[in-house]
Amino acid sequence: MEPRDEARLLVFNRQTGTLTHTLFKELFQFLPENSAVILNDTKVVKARVFGKKQSGGEIELLLNAPLHENFYSVYIRGRVKEKMRLFFDEALEAEVVELKEDGTRIVAFFRDKVPLHTKALFDTLETIGHIPLPPYIKREDTKEDTIDYQTVFAKEQGAVAAPTASLHFTDSMFEALKQRYETHFLTLHVGAGTFKPVEAEHIADHVMHSEMYAIPEITCKLIDSQKPLLAVGTTVTRSVEYYARTKESMGKCNLFLHPNNPPLRINHLLTNFHLPKSTLIMLVASFVGIEKTLELYEEAVKEQYRFFSYGDAMLII
């Protein structure tokens, strides 16, 4: 959608029960005036890269999460074995260290036989990698995705999926937000696990994926205050709620919010429309309940809202 703020916005007011159809550029008409806003400043890495095995067979590698030193959790399309070497452009190599039961692989990255740590790896991928579009977008990435699948305030490299609710902000709308509302950031590097469906019979049995996060001291002070908070996106919500429960300002967040584990600190949520059976739609239900979530989604379907990453948005106040 160009411009970004022309996306549609469904607004649900929990106090009055009213539902409003509008455009994202009208957001400020609906945000409670005394709220502070928290956004995720993660930056999507060109985390998808194509290479070859020593045999010449082609493989596709997708970063998932950094582990330590030059070791990374990744997904690999193509059959691989432990100790196998994988070769990419720019003299980038990876050695398969471990095949995990969950489908991920542990690899160690090198360039010219020298261990390649995270920052240098990201810089290399910026040259040879591809934007990791979500699996439900059935096309190759384009030059436009390099801009479109990045927020206007993206800063901290590390995500393999965008915090999509924030994609609707234009530069001018973001500047207006900062002028009208107390605005702060945190960083949660979205991993590929965000697309993992809930398959457990009881949602509380779902094993939640972990993602690296860091919350600056000034944002922690805001969370510790009594000020009403608007979370821009599910990633912000999870990070804030994890901090509210643990008081840990950085580490790995694996909090699963659902109707039986509702938010303690976030008052308002701005989000996109999510995949069925996802932890993200369960997070929405933690705010309004399962029945109301289904009602809102039925309304969005009826009104032909666009769903998922490049879709429209919903505000819950």
C-alpha cells in the first residue's frame, strides 16, 4: 500500500463496544490522549541466502537466531548432514554443526576460514542476501521489499520478520506521533518462529519460541510507571509483558499471551490481522477474548480488509 498510511484501520473500543472503520492516517483521532507509545526498532536482515553444497547441490538458508560467537540457528531447504560445508557468494561458508529435531539447524559461519561473527555476517548478507518475506507470500522478494518490509525507524539489525503493525507509519506520520505522544522504543528481533502455528490441543501446552530482546532504561521507567501504554505490535506487547513479569530488561523472551494469560501492563494494542491458529491471534484474544476476536476477524473478512504482513491494521483501545 502506497503511501503506507492509506492502509485501512479497524478500531474497537472495549469500553463502549463500538467498532469503527477508518484509515491508518486517522489513527490520532482514536488514540487515548494520555497514552505513551512503545515501538520496536528492530531492523530486518537480508536473512535468506542461496548457496551450494560441496557436491554442487543447491541449498537455501534462512537465519533464525544468533546463538554465540559465529554460531547461528537456521533453517535449510535441501538435505544436509552434520559437518557438511555450505558455500555462498562473497567467500561466505557455513559448517553444519547439528540437526535439531524441531527442523532448525545449528551452523557456524566463516569467511576465508575465519569465524564470522554476527555484525560481519549481517554486513555480508546485506550484499548477497534476500529479504525474508513471510512463507505465505508466494513470490520472490523485489527491490521494493527492501524498503517496504522495513519500518521507517528501523535501527537495530537482527530480525528475520518485520514488526508489521509499524510498517504503516510514514516518516511524516511518525514525526507527528512523536510530537503528540510520549514515544519510546525497545528492540525485539523477530525470529522465524513467529510463523509457527499453535498445534497443541490445549493452548497452554504450546511451546513458545524465544526471541532476543532489549529494553532501554528510559523505556523500563515508562513501563514501571502508571501511564497508560499503547503497544505498536505484538512484539512490543510480548517484550513489555515479559519485563513486567520478570523485571529483566534484556535476554530471551518466550512469553505466550492468550486468554488465560492476559496482559498485565499494556492498555491498548495496534496490530495487523494474523494467521489462523497463530500465537499472534491468541495474543489479540488475550485482550478481548476468543469470541470477540472471532467477531472482529469476521467483520474484517466481510469488509474485505487485507490480512497478514502487508495488510491492514486494527486498534484495540
